[in-house]
Amino acid sequence: MPIATIVYDSRVKHTIISVGVAAVKLPTTPLAFRKSVFIQNLSTSVIYLGESDISTTGERRGIVLPSQYDNVTLDIGDGVDLYGIVASGTADVVIVETK
């Protein structure tokens, strides 16, 4: 569940989500007609990004988003679902979508 969601004039959406040990969709509801997603790790835990069957180890291990304030920008549309997971505990992420 999102901690907070802010929409700026329908072209930019800002969301903060807690990621846990089960894969969570980032964001829960994508911005319609989105063109890119910026994700920033606010925690000291490593976050893994990928498909719904993402893992923290092995061949399903996704993109590694290291500790606090590291970030990644992905040029993906609203038809692409992105998931996050951590090995233990929880981690907050900021997601900014643009169109």
C-alpha cells in the first residue's frame, strides 16, 4: 500500500511505498500513459527490482538498487508492471512517474 501519493497536474505522480520480503508492485496503480519511472531507495537495505516473480537471489534476482538515496530511472510505459522486494525487513522507496 502506498504511504503517500501526490499527482501534479496529471503529468507527474509521486508515490512513497514500503517494500517488504514479498514482491510489491511499484507503484500499485501506474500513472496512465506514463513514459518513465524514477525510483529512489530511502532505506539502508538493498532493494531488488523486476517482474512479479522477482527474488533476492539466483536467476530471478532483479536490478539491484543499493542503500540509501541510490536511484534508477526506467523508460517504461504504464503497461509494464515493476515489482520490488528486499531480503529482510522493509524499505521505503520514492517513485516519480512522468508522461
